[in-house]
Amino acid sequence: LSRRIAQLYQKKGYSTVYVFDKNGASAGQTVFHWHEHVVIPEVKRHPFWDMVAVVRNILFGATKLSHKELQKRVMEFRQELTCLADE
């Protein structure tokens, strides 16, 4: 599934999609489970700067979205992933 999501966004022009997982006690889990992140940089730019932005967000936290903006983005992702499921 992660690979298909990455391919979808690469077709949309995003040069880089990051996939990584954080599991176990070292990730702060108290109930161990598989936990994977698919990170798509917000803007399309050079992969180096995408990586810098992702690392910055991991280290210092991302900018919080308003509830309205978060709902909007969730709906957009749902629509895009529905298209992926139809392929």
C-alpha cells in the first residue's frame, strides 16, 4: 500500500516520497504495533530541500493546522486514495 501511495504522488509530480516506520519502545510505544509513515513534502521542489524540511519537522515539529484546514486535507487525501483504490 505504501508503495502504491508513493507511486501515485510521484505521478502527480512530487519527486520524493519518504516511507519510514517507528516501532517498539524506542519509538515510545507502550502497545507494540506496526506503525509506518508516508511523508509527502507539501511543495514540489528539489529532493534535498524536501529532505531538509522533513528532518526539520521531525526534530522540531510541524506547523499545526487549524481544524478546518485539517478536515479539508483529510477529505483531499481520501479522494486521492479512492482514485488509487480504483486503479
